[in-house]
Amino acid sequence: MKVYISADIEGVTGVNHWDETEKSEACHEEFAHQMTLEVNAACEGAINAGADEIWIKDAHDSGRNIDHNLLPKNTKLIRGWSGHFYSMVQELDETFDALIFVGYHSAGGTNTNPLSHTMNPQIDYIRLNGQILSEFLLHSYIASYLNVPVVFLSGDLGLCDEVNKVNENIVTVPVKKGVGDSTINIHPQLALELIKGGVEKSLNKNIQLCNIQLPEEFELEIRYKEHSNAFRSSLYPDVELMDPKTISFRNKDYMEIIRAISFLA
Ligand SMILES: [Zn+2]
């Protein structure tokens, strides 16, 4: 079994402030270490369920947070960014049996994580077909396109609630709850136990039930914090400026939506 793990940091237990997510800050190391341990727990769960090949995308900021030495030998770690529009699931393809998300966070436009955002913190929110779009759903639709089931997610409680609404068969492990600019976090070692057990359970279920249905057509809406960004994006082919800070783009092909997001977000 070949498994893909996409890992972010804003949904790792304990992480509360942007400083803790930035490699240039001294406090980053402690939280990058917990990110590594949570990814390792997911690897151990996957291996217990029969995974023999695991690809991991370090998908936060510089893409250089995870310590590969602390992960099992049957893992490949994707560091940095190729520029491909698959972004946080770069190199995902039809040969993978399952997709796992670790350390994921609530979307821009929601109040369930102090660090809520979608792709770029300079964006207020992204909507897809009228609904607030999270990085989870954005990348899950790529997996749907490739027929790879999304089996597990750990992160903040607000995002786990969203995942359960998208498909109740996806196993979720909430490791923290956001309240205003604060977070209520479970113990770091408990998070590891729950992630390991949750991933193992998720891969032992009928993972075909975890497929997420792709809509037949898409209307993308991006609301920027600065009107100048909306103006610039309005020059992309087929983009409409809806108001001084908001643009929209329609297409039936999700690959064109994700390509647009990579240039506009
Ligand atoms: Zn991040």
C-alpha cells in the first residue's frame, strides 16, 4: 500500500501564533518538532495498517520544517515548492491508495483557529460554489480528480467539523480548539497516540467510502484584503472583478480552478 501524507503546522497541537510557524523565529523549532512527531505518528499508524511506501509533503511556508531523520525509512519527504499547482499535494497521482492530512487548519473567513487562512494570509477568504474553501477541500478535490480516497485528517476542531460534513467516513482527530486568538490544546503525547490509532483505523476501513464527489462545475470567488491585489488578479483570463476587493472565475474543469488559484491566491 502506497500512502501520501500532506502536513501543515497551523493545525498541530500547541501552535497558536504566526511566530511559532516561521522558521526564522527561535520558537519555531519546538513546534516544527511536534509537527514532525505528528507526521511520524501518522506514518506508524499507516505502517501498522500495511503501508510499505509513504510520501510526505512538508506543506507549510518554506516547506522545510520536518526532521526526516525522525521518520521511518520507507518515507520520501518532499521539501520546498516546485511551483506546480498541486501545491500541498505535489506529486500525488493515481498510484497512491490513500491521502492523509496532518496539522491542517480552518479556512480563511472562519473563526475556529487564530491562524485561519486559505493558501495566502493576504486573502480574506476563498469561496467555491458559494461555500468557504479550506486547504483541506481544495486539495481533496485534486485527490477526487485522481481517484485517491481521503481517509484521515488531524487539525483544529473547526476543520474536523467541516470534514465530517463533507464525508463522515473520513477519520478525524481534533487536537485543539480555537477561541478568538487563543487555542485550547490536547497534550502533545496524547495527540500522537490519537493520530497513530486514527490513521491505522482509517486505512483498515473500506477506504472506497472516503471518496469525495467532485461538483460538475465550479464558481471560484476570491476576496482579498487589499483592493490592489483584486485589480491585478482581474487581468487573468476570464476573471471578473465583482467589487473592489473580490474577483470571480468560472470553469467546469477543476484543474483550471486549481491552476487559477495558484496564480490568483
Ligand atoms: Zn501552514
